[in-house]
Amino acid sequence: MVFKPDLFKGERPERIFAEDSADLERAVANAIAVTGGLQADQVSVTQADGRIVLSGSVGTHAEADRAEAAAIGAARGTAIDNRLRVEGPEPFAG
């Protein structure tokens, strides 16, 4: 996958941050809640030490990846600490 530089007309865009940690937590939690293919009822979102912390459990590694991707998209440049546990069945290694 190729990512383009984060530039607009040669300049970095201005980052807009939430007014407070509760707003940022809510924005990330909402993004995770509406993400397709993700059962998010056991996922908690908190902010600690300047980062967003995802904790709780999901059923698969793919769900953990989706939750993290949604959090990154909504976190407005804040680092993500993904502490989600995968509690679904192990994939068949056949």
C-alpha cells in the first residue's frame, strides 16, 4: 500500500484537536461503534498519558485491526495504544 504525503498545496494541514479528553474519547468510541464487521460492545476507550487506550475484548484479530484503524482515523493525530484481547477461536493452521 502506498500512502501519499499529508500535504495540501505543499503544506501540512492544520490539526484540529478535541476540546478535551472526553470529546476525543467520545469521537473515537463513536467511530469504533459504527465500524462494520466489528462487535464493539466489549471495547472501552480511554485517554491516558496523551494517548488513546483501547481495552476490552473482540472476537477476532480482524476485529482488533478494524477497531484500531477506526481509532486512528478518529484520534486526530493522538497515538493509539491497542490493548484489545482476542477471545475468539484460534484460526485453523492446517
